[in-house]
Amino acid sequence: MPYSKILFISCLCFIGSIFIISSFWLSPENGGQTPKKTGAQVLGGSVPRSLKEKFREVINSNLKQPEASILSGILLGDKLNISQEWKQKMANTGTSHIVAVSGMNIVMLAQILVVLGVTLGLYRGQALWFSLILIWLFIALIGFQVSAVRAGIMGSILIVCQLLGRQNASFRALVLAVSLMLAIDPTLLRYSLSFQLSVLATLGLIHLGPAIKRKVHYEIISTTLSAQIFTIPLLIYSFGYVSLVGLPVNLLVVPLIPAVMILGIVFLIFGLFNGVLAAILAWPVSILLSLMVWLIDIFSKIPFAILRF
């Protein structure tokens, strides 16, 4: 058997094992008994609650609202402090996913981070590794939440297939991963919206993304459009409305997310040790978040922003 096939199968087995371990160790999203230990505790206490509390303190001490709560949502999966007003504004503009640990968000980030890596001067293979590592560091940071692990697996599938030069195998790898997940927990297919969005967003990137990229020659646009187009029908079915400004807003907001994540993580890590450094590093993060907030606010005020069904 060729080495590339052996490596390809090994990567799939590794990705599958991550989900199996996380499924038994992490808290379920819908019903059932919650294990006594959280995923972070089982994985060596990598993200203890006290550390997340310290991260929240750094964010709230250096950023104003709603920027602080939005950054907490993006980096920590924490939406509790987002006001109802801003939840509605993000719903009206189709940007709620930016503060959710959703598959749609992480799958789009997987591709956008590759573009960022290439922009920074990395070869494409190095950029793919760069994207893969950053995604799992992000998932570790927020405590290996079940939805994030599933989304990370789907994003990793696309990256691994590209690393091995087997983009045509992406769909088969996705089918295998989804089958494994459903074999472990069949209720995902009916009750987990994040799982359904993860699958649809990944399908969009696999089947529609290349066609759009050939037309627009810009990967961030093709990534955002393909994921959005494939997930819109499910969002309409689930919530009863669609954002008519969602596509243009996401095309403007989503490209900012990788920079917010990278600068935000640096800000949090150094902010734990030095208050002055935290204030300095918070400045560029604040500028990007303020731009995101301004865009969402402006588009949410358009009278025909949403269409109800």
C-alpha cells in the first residue's frame, strides 16, 4: 500500500479516535447523564474553570461592551454576557455564528487560516499545518466542548485531505466521519443544530467552494459564500426567517475573525501576567472588534434586514 494511503487512513483513524474519546468523556449537549468530569478535567485539566475566569477578567478589564462579550464568545464560547439587544442584532444580520462554537464557524476558519498562513509567507503545506494547529489550540482553549471537537474534526478532514493532495477524497472522508459520529450518537442527526450546520458547511466547502473560487479568485469570499449558501435552508427551517443582509455582512465580518482570534489569544495569554501589556495588546483587538460591531449595528438597522416565513 502506498505511503500516502497509509498516512491518509492513519489520519482518519486519529480523527475518529478524538471524537470517540470526547464523546465518552465530555458532557452531552442534549439530555442524558452528565459525566462527573468535564472534558477539560479529563484531559489533564488543560483549561480549568479558574483559567477561563481569569481570561474573562482580562477581557472585561480592558475592553468595553459589547466588544468584551463578543470576544468572550469568539474565544471562550461564552455568550452569557451578550445583551439581548446584541443577540437580536446578530440574528438580524446572520452573524450569530461568530460568537458560537459552531461547526460552520470553525470549518470556515479552517480555510481562512490557510489563506492567512500563505499571506504571512508560508508555503501552502506549511499554511495547512498552521491552520490545523491553530484550530486545535483554539478548541483546547475553550475546554474541548463537544460541538467544538466535532467541528474541529470536520475542519481537520478538509485540511488533512489537502495536505495529502487528496482533495477528491474529502467527501468520502466526511461521510466516514459523520457515519462514525452517528454510530456513536444517532440523536445528533435530529437534535444537534451545530452538528447539522457543521456537515452542511463542510459540504458547501467541498462541492461549491471550488466553483466559486474559480469565478472570484479569492478564497475568503468563496469560503464564506459556499458555507452560507449551504446552511441558509437549515437556518430558515430552524428559525423561521432569513437575513437578507447576511451574505454581505459575513463577507465583511468573517475575514476579520482570524485576526481577532490570533491577536485575542496573544492578548489573553500576556494579559494574565502584565496589566500594562494587556492594555497595549487590547488596542488592536479593540479596533477590529469595534469595526465588527459597527458593521453589524449599521446593517441591523436596515428595515428589510430579515425576511420571515
